[in-house]
Amino acid sequence: MMHRWVSALAAFALLTLPLQRAGAVDAPPLKIGVMFSFSGDNARAGEGLNFGIAAFQKEHGDTVAGRKVELIRRDTGQMSPETARRIAQELIINDHVDVIMGIAYSPEAVAVGLVSTEAKMPVFIVNSTTVNIMKDAPYMVRLGMTSGQLTSPLALYAYTHGLRNVYTLESDYQTGIDAGESFTKAFTALGGKITGDVRPPLFAKDFTAYIQRVKDATPKPDGVFAFVPSGSGPAQFMRTWKEMGLDAKGITLIGEGGLVGEDDLLVIGDAAQGLITSFHYSATHPSALNARFVKDYLAVSGQGIRPDFAAVAAYDTMAAIYKVVELQGGKVDPDRTMQLLRGMKLESPRGPIMVDPQTRDLDQNIYIRRTERKDGRMVNTEFETYKMVKDPLENY
């Protein structure tokens, strides 16, 4: 009887095996809504985001926990909170996405946060860098950086390397204001002085008048801290700075790494020679994982432009999404997802990262870099590391 029972059980298993396999194949796709500025001033970052996702899937495939990954992309265009809010609603209601990733600008993140909270939709922020935008949005997490996180280490570096009187120049929107505030707070705490401040409008195309204010300042500063967000601005700013000859007046320019993005360097060229910046990622970061990432990024992009901040954040966002889905056996429960994300550690092409359990920002290394020409091209070479930096301005 025992033999017959075992044989029957084996036969039943063989009969049901095709059905089990069919069920796995028929598992619904994992729908990821990707909303970002794929046109307008941030279009190049949008390209980087797309290629960052493609590089990750080249390495890890397009299936996770038995579910085929379906990417649903939506262009938010130039900064518009209302457009971002509408697109988030459409992704949730019409497209039935499991999670949302992307978001280019902080005002858009605030608008999407309201939708996220109401729908209990996990949202992974790739780029928006203003502090406190997730304070009232419990289903959001940020896999990029904050501007304050980038600039406070630069203030420490500047003071310890001889700068005492610094003029600040930051684009006039909240992320730029955060960058200037964080730099100022850290620099003055050490005994440094801020001799002046000027704020060009966001998306400014001509920086002549603002740099002239610095040039005419009395007393003359020995350094200038600059924050100009990625897009068309950095290249124009750097060219104007060089043309107006502030280096010759003994005024040292330092800045947040967006001044010398990987693709911007192709345009800026030698005008960026010797510039000191702080950032969380460079394509030249010395690690085996980054070498693989850069290689795969170049393979999927076919453009010869190396990955930037948006690309590495997209890569890490996909890694976090895959991990929480795997840990839930293919499910995406909103509350469980956010619980799993708090304190999550990942090894990134940028180095070690951890989702801060309290703020849901990343704790990560911030690197001081020097822009220089190597092997015929301009690169950002990391030479000093501030380890696992938290944002200094978040207050929740």
C-alpha cells in the first residue's frame, strides 16, 4: 500500500507540474511607473536615468521573483508640479503600477507625495534633492542625494584648506537655497565668513551680471561656492567664470558636483581644469562594481558618454525595487515595502549606501574631487572621502 501511495503521489506531482509552471509564467508583470523630465532642460539627465535602468537590467535581467518587469515611462517635461501630480494619478489609476520611480524636481516631488500618501503608493525619488520633501509622505524614499548632504563636507574641506572668506552663488530655488544654507552653516561653524550671496534664477542662461557682483565685492573674497543645477546652466556658468578672469584675481571657485557633470565636461573642457567639487558619484570611482556599471552603461547607451548622478540613482533604485519584491516573494505590499526599505543597505557603483531609518534619505559617502585631464579627456578624480554622510538639514 505504501508503494502504491508513493507512486500515486509522484504521478499527481507530474500531472500538476505543467500547471504550476504555467502559473509562474502567467504571473502578472511588475509594473514600474517611470516619471521624469525626458524633455526640456533636464532631458540629458532623463537619458541617463533610462540608460541606468537598462544597465541594471543588462546585469540582473528583466524578471524578479517570477514577475516580468514592465516599465511605463511618462515625460513630465519642464518643471510643473501639476503635471507631475496628474501623471502620478494616471500611473496609479489607469496603468495600475506597483511602484513609481523618478521625479526630476523637488516641487514635483511634493505634489507626487500627496498622491503617494493618499494611494499608499511606494515612490522612489531619483533626483529631487530639497530637504524635508518626504516629511509628510510616508510612502516615499530617496535614492539620490540632498544638496545639503553634498555641500556641508565641501565647507569642511574648504576651511581646512585655507579658505576663510567665501561668497556664495546658488540658483534661486529651494534646492539651491538648501545647498547655500548647508555650506554656510558648516563653514561659519568653523569660523569662516560669508562675505556675500547672489542667486541667479533657475534656468538662467547668462551669468555675467551675477559673476560681476562677485568680482566687484568688497572685501574681496578668497573663494566662491557655486551651485548651478545640471542642464544647460553649468557649461555656460563655467565658460563665463573663465572669461571674466576671477581666477587671476586670486578668487578660488569651488562647487557642488553638478557644475561638472560627466556630459557637461565634454562642453566645458579645460575651463574646468583644477576645479574642486563635492559629489556622491563619479564615473571614475575606483571599484569593481563601478567598472562593470560604466562598461554596461556605455554598452546600452552607445553614445560614449559615461554615467552620471541620475544614472547611478536609477541603477540603485532598480536594485532596491528588485530586493523588496524578492523579499516579499513577488508581492508589493506598501507598508511592508516601506518597512523593508528602512535601514536597507546596498553596495552601489558609488560605494556603500543605506536608507536612513528615520528620514528615508540615503546615508552615503561624499567625495571631494578634482577636475583634470586624463588620457585625453576631462574627468572628476576623487581624492578625499567623507564617509556615510547624513543630510545636515533634515528635521524629522
